[in-house]
Amino acid sequence: MELSDANLQTLTEYLKKTLDPDPAIRRPAEKFLESVEGSQNYPLLLLTLLEKSQENVIKVCASVTFKNYIKRNWRIVEDEPNKICESDRIAIKANIVPLMLSSPEQIQKQLSDAISIIGREDFPQKWPDLLTEMVNRFQSGDFHVINGVLRTAHSLFKRYRHEFKSNELWSEIKLVLDAFALPLTNLFKATIELCSTHANDASALKVLFSSLILIAKLFYSLNFQDLPEFFEDNMETWMTNFHSLLTLDNKLLQTDDEEEAGLLELLKSQICDNAALYAQKYDEEFQPYLPRFVTAIWNLLVTTGQEVKYDLLVSNAIQFLASVCERPHYKHLFEDQNTLTSICEKVIVPNMEFRAADEEAFEDNSEEYIRRDLEGSDIDTRRRAACDLVRGLCKFFEGPVTGIFSGYVNSMLQEYAKNPSVNWKHKDAAIYLVTSLASKAQTQKHGITQANELVNLTEFFVNHIQPDLKSASVNEFPVLKADGIKYIMIFRNQVPKEQLLVSIPLLINHLQAESIVVHTYAAHALERLFTMRGTNNTTLITAAEMAPFVEVLLTNLFKALTLPGSSENEYIMKAIMRSFSLLQESIIPYIPSVITQLTQKLLAVSKNPSKPHFNHYMFESICLSIRITCKANPDAVGSFEEALFMVFTEILQNDVQEFIPYVFQVMSLLLEMHKNEIPSSYMALFPHLLQPVLWERTGNIPPLVRLLQAYLERGANTIANAAADKIPGLLGVFQKLIASKANDHQGFYLLNSIIEHMPPGSVDQYRKQIFILLFQRLQNSKTTKFIKSFLVFINLYCIKYGALALQEIFDSIQPKMFGMVLEKIIIPEIQKVSGQVEKKICAVGITKILTECPPMMDTEYTKLWTPLLQALIGLFELPEDDTIPDEEHFIDIEDTPGYQTAFSQLAFAGKKEHDPVGQMVNNPRIHLAQSLHKLSTACPGRVPSMLSTSLNAEALRYLQGYLQAASVTLL
């Protein structure tokens, strides 16, 4: 694409259309942009637009499109074409920083993100001048520019907080520190001075405090991996200023908004984080500063109000105390009983209260409430922080703390009992306190794994939790119902099984509650209970114990999906999946109604898939319905196809990318259920599965290969007779896959199925070409994974067509090629093959080469006979060779850049492992002994003499064992 006004105009029009709410206008525009994004100059046209366009909406749209384009295409993936040409890459890096700094804030943020995506790939090696360019801008004195630099630096360096230690990372951080630490410190000091100069100028303070927040965040990132020498030497400057900022209160920076945290709160909470980092990781160096930070943060906690805008600040401040009280050498600060009582009374209890804002979230923003409360994304809620502080204090002071809180819990419960409808929040706080006191260690998968011995959980459950869940109305006191259900969920390992069984009908009943939180918690609790393990690796709760509740459970679960706000509730769908899996054949009578409801749901969500987890569990549930029903009645497969194919066709026609990999997996499952020929409905689809566009998307490859394998297993003859013209297409897919290091194993799966199932005549003309392609790949890039797959393939070929055919095809490509393959690949590498079936295929194939290939006995190949036998005995007896050359270590990782539907394996669509030599050979060692016996009968005396001259003693000993086990001798 030329950098021309005409192209800028075209691009503007299409960008406008992508904002249109009407899909008929929006979709074609998105498709057009997708089709041109590979063109040279496309990113530069976007940058020109966001700089020069007169319309703000186009500027913003161009900046977002540019950022997403960079996200999808910047990374260079091995074996895949480079999606952005080199000249564009150079131009982008040359222009993006100045452009970002001169743009308005909204666009600056998008470009800043784009820089950090590019930086992740190119910095520092391919973008060495980025840092210098950024640091030089600190001198500009223009805080719009400075904040742009700080924002970009923050998005570039924040990954240091979660990267694993490595030499490469350390040298990058060192490079950054050398260039950045001093200018950052000088900027910090200068900004603080400017704050006092402009103490009465509200608008100047806003800009300066935005800078201080970013500086504090950068401090955290640069100090996270280790304490840098520079910051240790300058700790006095940083800590003294951090301390004074913590105690600062400027009326001009206070906000009237009760919800949104202001700049002052955001800065103080980041400083609490920084202090906690030093207290935890660098306690020795930080010791001189610690007491004054504890005092300042304590005062902050006691004087800060209950408004939502202070939540982050309060929770970070409490987290600071929690991290300090867990360290043995700060223990003395908390030993005094009065200190403990004061912390409990002034910090923990007030921050455990259920506030009006929490009640509002519970009712009106339930999804966010659930995410915070259930999934532990409530890291920055007051309750979570208070709970962590309780745990921290219990580490050294479990007795006294439990004693103090028991008093609180009892008085709260008494308050509640006086007037439940007014005082229910007291009971809520009591339950929360008991939970945080009792739970020492918790995991998402198993609930509480370690509990406080001083709290009687079952007694509390029977006296205070069950009565709420047994009350007549499922809609009364919804917060307490949710607390009760959560209590069962958290303490499921501590509460005895009989109490859990009493709870199950109560939970099923609460699936009907109007409150989204309550019916979601009920579904989640059932799902968790159904996954608990009992003795002998079975489930704790059995299908027999669930028998009386099957109908009401399924009815209420599907009804819950019709409740307002829960039409795509992933917890309910997961509970449906888990119920099917637990109940197995007890669900068969309900399948007709269930599959209708699942298909309707699938059709509805395929219009606009937005909840990946919900969708995944929905497809798992469909697979379970098929599996369970067809296990009892294999002929039922037809009725599932009838129910599902119409929706599947629609999904494929509308190219619903998120669902296509799932559809292929379900179709494979259905097709594998067929015992005879392939139904015509599948054959009609076959040509479409070979379209190159489907294979462009990484996420489609594994399920598509499996589906084609199912076609080959069930209908090789049909394909050979009715669709022979499609065989080149099938081999074209194999050729594409084999060229990629990431997907070559998938290419071999497909090739192995072609060799195993297709009638020999139908692939005769292509065989030599297949081998030539494999040799080309071996020459260009030989990886361990490729070698393993190649070995399995040539042995499978040998089993299918005979050892002589294998030798002939190799030698027809190049004279003596067969010997080279034996000597250079099979003998040295066979030890690397892994997997029961794969090893068996190789053993049977090599046995055939040794015993059914005349050239091995009387040509120059004979010298390889004993080394090959030795390698085979090694395959049987030696440990697998799992060494991988260093440079290959990372190849396998499917790292798809940007957003692409990655492949999500459906657990319940799993494929049984297929053993192509199962019928023929049971024990490959015995098979070797019998085959050698047969060979020695054909040419007496030859085999023993070959063995005695060159097979090593240990291998010979193993071989004698095989011969004895097979009751045969060598002549």
C-alpha cells in the first residue's frame, strides 16, 4: 500500500465502519482491514492517520487498531512468515516514541502499550537506543512528555515483577539500571521539590502526583528481583521521601468522589507496597527505616475512613502489616497483648464489616463480587487484607488472637440473635472472622488444607450455618445464604461426610434463589463437592448417594441458566458438566431434554461468544452426553448428529473462530463412535476440511488432524473410491504441517493414519514424494521431536508394506540410502522413542528389517545387522534417552502471538490410544525371538555366528532370556 492520500482516505472510511453497531456494515470493514494488514506501509498509514487526522474519533480508532496490529504481528515466530516487513519495523521504531510523547493522553496510552509490546521482543538487542531516547526526554521539563516516558517505562519494566531469574534478565535489568536509576532518582527529587513550590496550585499538583505514582511503581519494578546497589546506596533519599509522602495531607488533592481513589490515595498505596517489598525481601537493609514506616502506616489505618476510595490504600497498608508480622525478627513489635487487642479492634474488625458498597456490589454487580470473593481476585479488598493479617498474626500468636476474636464472634452472634432482620451484618462479619481464623492454608482445588485446631468447625456449621440454609425461603438474607454456602465450600475437607450429604439437597434447593451470587455459589459448591476424592481414588460422594436427587438437580441446574443475569454463568455450566460426569448412566433418561437445551444454548451463544469458560464447559457437557449415552446404546449416535449438525453447520458457515476447534472435536467423537462406513453427511463435509484457510489458525490444527484421522480410520475405502481426487489435498496438509517445527508431530499423526488405513493402491503414486519431503526436512532442520516421529513412521511403513518395500523405496531415492538411514538415524537415535505404542511399533518394524529383509543377510548392509539388533535390545532394556539439545528446548512451546483462538482440549472428548500392531503382536520381545528362530531355520548357522562375533555380552544375555521365554532356539 502506497503512503498516499487516497489510501489514507480509504483507511479512514473503513475505520469509521468498524465502529458501526450494525454487523452488516462492521464485519466487512473488519474483514477488509484484516486482508490488508499484511501489506507494506499499512502500520505507517495508521500512524500517519493518528497524527494527522482532523477527527478525534479516527485518531483514537487508528491508535487502538495499531496497538492490536502490533500485538498480533510483531513477534517473529520460527517457521512462520515474518508478518511485518523490515523497513516498516525500522520506521515504526524510529517514529513511535516522539509520536507517543506528542499525542494526547488517550492516544499516548495506546502507543505506550504498543512500545512495550515491541520492547518485549526487541529491547535491548534490537532497540538499543530506546532507553537513551526516553531518558533524554526527562530534561524537557514538560510533564506531559515526562509522564509519557514514565508510563512507557512502567509498561516495559513491570514484567520484571514476575519473570523467572535468568542471566539474560539480570543483564537486561543491569543495563536499565545503569541508564535509568540515576535520572529517575533525580527526577524524583526534582518532582518533590516542585510539589512544595506548587503546594497551592491544584492543577500543577495533579500532574506532579501522577508522575510520583509512576515513579513509585518503577521503583517497585526495578527493586523486585534483587536489591540493586544503586538503590541501596540511595535508600536514604528514597525512604525519607516515601515516608514524608505517606504522612502528607494536602487539601487540594482530596477528592469528593467516594468511589474513585484520588492521586494521594494511589500514591500512598504504592508506597505501602514498596515498603512491604523491602520489609519482606531486604529486611536487614530496611531495618533502620522499618519502625517509622510501621508507625506512619498504623496512623494511616486508624485515621482513614470507610469510603470505597480508600480500599486500595487500606488493603495495601494492612498487607504491609501482615508481611511485617510474619517475619521472626519483627515479632517483638507485636508481642504485647494490648498491641494485639488494638490491632484486632481498630484494624481487623472494622475492615471485615460488610459495607453499603459491598451490599451494592452483591446485588447490582454480582459478577465482579463473585470474582473478588470466590476467585481470590480480591487481593485489594479490605476483607482479604484483614484476613491475611489474621493469618500472619496467628503464625506466632495463634492462642491470644483466637482468644480475642472468639469474644468478638460471640458478641456479634448475640447481636444478630436479638434482631436478625436488622443485625444480619453482624453475623456476616462473625462468619468471615471464623473463616479467616480457621483457615491456615487454602487451595482453589482442595479448599482448606490446614485448619486452626482451636476452632470447632463442625459445631459452628451445625449451630450457625445450617439453620440459615434450612430456612423456608431461599431468597431471605441472601448475603448470609451466600456466606453459608461458601463456608461449606471452604471447609468441605473438615466437615464430616454425613453433614455434606445433608447439605446437598439444601444446595440443590438454593439453585433456585433469585440472587445471582447465591445460585452461583450453590452451583460452585456442588461442583466442588462432586470432585472430592474418597477412598480408593473414587469420588467421596457416589452416584448411588445422589440417586434420589438426580431429577431435581438437573432440573434446577438448567432452570438456573434461565434466571436473569445467569444465561452464560460458567459456574452453573461447570456444575452441569461435573454432575453428568459423576452420575454417568443415571442421566440417560433425561438426555433428550438435556441435549435439546444444550443445543439451544449453543446456538444462542454462537451468535456472540463472550465467555470462554462457559463455552468450554458447555462443549464438555455435550461430549459427556454423547459418551454416556452411546456407551449404553451405540446406535444413539445418529440422534446426536441430528440434534447437533444443524448448529455445527451454522457455526462453520459463519466462521465462529472460537467454536470451530470444539466442533471438530465433537465431530471426531461422533465419527469415532460409528462402527461401519462413514455416513454421507460427513463425506459432504470432507473437501471443506482440506481448505488451506482452516489450517492457517493454530488452534484448529490438533482437532482437525484428529477429525481427519477419524475419517481415515472409519472411511479409508470410501475416500479411495469416492474422493480419490482429494488425496493430494490430504497430502498437501501433511506437507504444510511437516514444514513447521511446532506442528510436525501433527503431520506425522496424519501420515501414519494414511499409511495404516488407506488401500495401498490409492497412495502408491505419492509414496516416493512423501519420503523425499521427509528427507528434505531432515536436511533443513533435524530436531529430536522430528526424529522420534520419523522413526515411528518408517517402522509403521515397514509393518504395513514389508521390510523389503522399505529398503527398496529408500534405495530408489538414492543408492545405499537404506544403509545410511540405518546407520545414521535408526541405530543411534532409536533410544529416544518414547511411549508404549510408539516403542512397540519400532520394535516390530526393526524385527521385520532384521528377519524379513534378504539384503540385510547378503549385501554390504549385513555389517549393520548386529548393531541394529543391539539397538533393538537397547530399546527394550535401557532407560529412555530423553536428552534434548539446548537450542531445541524452547521449540515446542506453542506461543501464538496476540489473540488467536488457541486450541482447548476437551477432556471428555478424549481419544483412546490406538495401537496399530495390537492384534498382530502382543509381546514384542517374544515376537523378536520367534522371528529370529524363523530366520535361523531358513539359513541355518548364520544367525548364531553373527551373534557370537559382534553382539555384546549383556545384550546376548537379554536375547537368551527372550528365546527361553518364547521356548525357541536358534539353529
